[in-house]
Amino acid sequence: MTIRFMPAGGLRAVLCGVAGAWCVATHAASPLPSVSSDSPDAVAAPAPAAASAPELVSSSAHKLYEQARHQLVQVRTLLSGQGSQSSVGSGFFVGEGGLIITNYHVVSQVALQPQRYRLTYAGVDGRQGALELLAFDVAHDLAVVRPSEAGAAAIKGLAFRSRATPLDKGERIYSLGNPLDVGFAVVEGTYNGLVDRGFYPTVFFSGSLNPGMSGGPTLDEQGRVMGVNVATRLDGQQVSFLVPGDFAEDLLLRARKATPIKQAVYPEVTRQLMVHQDVLTKRFMAQPWRSAGHAHYRIPVPQETFMRCWGNSTQPDNKGLEFERSDCSMNQSVFINSSLYTGNLATRHEIYDGSKLGAWRFARQYSKSFRNEYFGGAGARTAAQCSERFVTNDGLPLRAVICLNAYKKLPGLYDMGVLVATLNDDTAGAQGRFDAKGVSFDNAMKLADFYLKGYGWIPTKKAEAESKRPSR
């Protein structure tokens, strides 16, 4: 997927449930107009002494805000040694027991570096206090936190909409949160069903989510939680995204008996990613490859069940190397921290025609294109370890390079890249690349083999006839 969403809290491309979007969180040291309130890049603007009245767009919005305002909170990540905000997002009390739902990306700094950060909350009515992290779900970008002070357990929270009564497309829904750290607000919008071709269900909300609203609730007309604010499209207008309330309700059940998390959560993140990548691998490999439509090359193109493909080609008046290109990628990635997104797949191929160049000039450009690839390394991953092999698949000779990058703090997970070039023609060829991020070694090898076997040679009808002619 080529889109980046804005976290309702920061200027980062995050897989907050949908690819191409930015999560909605706000972080320190970012210009106010461009931040979201739950990511670690939000602006540390002073919290209002009292909640300012939201901009009301209808009597329904006013009524629902008044009913839910006491369950709304701003979730703040502070540096441990001082009171400076590092990021801010939103959250809400739900059910019994004083538990608060928010996004994982809102609390990710505390989850991964508890010695450097701490969580606090501020309510519409001015109440404030410390928060404890109880549970999280990285795949769906959710977390459950709890006020540490006595008495919070008595707060009665919002209720979830029943799973047995799904919304109809076009129904009005209402998102609540604290955009850009300027005050609590309500945004009225429309339910438009689930995002097409998403790996996990994600609600398409026609409403203006802003940084800082990540983790806030979105309510139906009866004031029941039907989703959790998570991201918005920066290249669109009023195209925003919600995590379905069902996933938040499931996490809440797991969190009720959980003890506060005090250590860095890398082991649990690794466990959850292992489950995610296994499901992803099985679903992907259960789908047959589509045809690229070439007359001679069989090139693996993924189904668009949970991926999108885009194509382009050289201009009609091109006098040099001609090509057609296709890029396919998932709509969703998994947010780990502000610089690490994982758990997704992508493929690309280019078909070259160098008949106008001749064999020598074509070989030069074809080889240069194959070498001009980067397999990452540094930061959260080790440098790439690569191996090269020459194989023949269904009569088509191939040059293949397979590279792996290990995750430094997520043991057992790798980024895998496969680069392929056909070797059967002096002035034509096809090159492809397949990337799998955050997979186990075994699944990396399965996916690489699955990809390579997608290539093959399609004989011409004349060649087929010759092969079937009886020998004399």
C-alpha cells in the first residue's frame, strides 16, 4: 500500500491499523499544526486548566459529548525525571473497574522504555493522576491502562455497541478526543463500512481526526463505543480510520486480571508478532499467484485480497530501454515504535524491452538495475546477510539473491528480501523483488520458495507445436 496515515498524535507514518496513514498522536518538538497527539512527536502544549467547550456540529453531537465527557481522558507520556510531555493522545474509561482504552502507539514509549518515561492522564473535569500499563495488542494498535490512585475503580465507563447489531453504511458516528492538545472536542462523521482490502478489519470514518485524538472513542447515536480513533489520511480529506470496538472489548477482557507491566515489553511484542506473521504467511501462501499478462514470462503477482497493486510504464515516444512496472503492497503494517513498522508484505516487478538498444547496451542497463537495490540494516535491524543462487524454474533460468536482516530486540524475527532476474534473452528480461517484514526464519524460507516458484517460461505456440511433433 502506498498510503501513509497520520497517527492521531504525531508526524510519523505508522501502521495504526491501515497502511498509507498517519497515526493520530501528538509529540514534542513538532510544529503544532502538523502533529498528532498520541505519538512521541507531539507538541508539548500546556494542558488547559479546564476543558474548553467543543465545537458542536449538531444537537446529537452536543448530547453525546455531554453524556461521555466524564469518561474522556488525555493520555500523556512524560519524561521520568521531569514533567515535560513527550507525547499526548486520548483515551476513555470503559465498562467497570476504572480501566481506560487507548492506542498502543500512544503508550509505546512507556511500554518499550519504562525507565525513561511515565504515563499520566487528565480528565475533562480537571482530575489528573498516574497511569499503569496493563495490556496491549500491537497488531490492532490497542492498549489498556489504569489509574494508579485509589477511587478510580469506581468510575463507570462507556459501554460497547453489541456485536449483534452492526452499523449500516451512512449512519452518523461521533469521534471524541483532544486534538493537538488544545482541548477536548467531538467530531461528527459518517460510518462507511470497513476499509477495502485490509488484512485486519479497519473502519473507514468520514470525519476529521487530528493528531492527539488517537485512542479516543467513536460513538454511535446511542452513545455506545463502536470504534477507537487510530489514524487519518494526509493526502485526502475527511478520510480517517478506527479500530473496530470488538478488538478493544477483547483486549479489555484479557486486561481485567492483568498485573501492571513494569519492564520493557519486547518479549511480549515478539510473541504477538510471531502470531501475526504466522497468520499472514499462511493466508498469503493459500492464494495462487495472478498472471502478469506477459506473453512469455510467468511472473508472480499477488492477489489483491489484502494488497493493492499499481502500475506504470515508459512513455510511448521512448527511444531507449522500455519497461512496464507493477508495485503491490499491503494496506497495513504493525507499529512498534516511531521508527519501526513491520509485519507486512510487498512485491514488485519490471519487464524490460531493450530491442532498441542492442545486446551490449541492454546488458549494461539490465545489470545496473539489478545491482541498484538496498536491503536495509542499521537501527533496529542487523546488516543484511545475503546469498546468491542460479536456478531454472519451468524452463526459465533465474538469478536470485536472498537477504535477511535480524531484529536486534525481537529475537527470531527477520526482514527477508528476494531479488530475481531472468537470464534467457540478450535484449529482454524481467526483474522482481519480494519483501516480507517481521517473519520467522522458517516462514522467510517458505515465502522465498513460494515466490521463486511463481516464475516460469511460457512457450510460444510454434515452440509448443515443435515440442509435440513426433521425432523421425
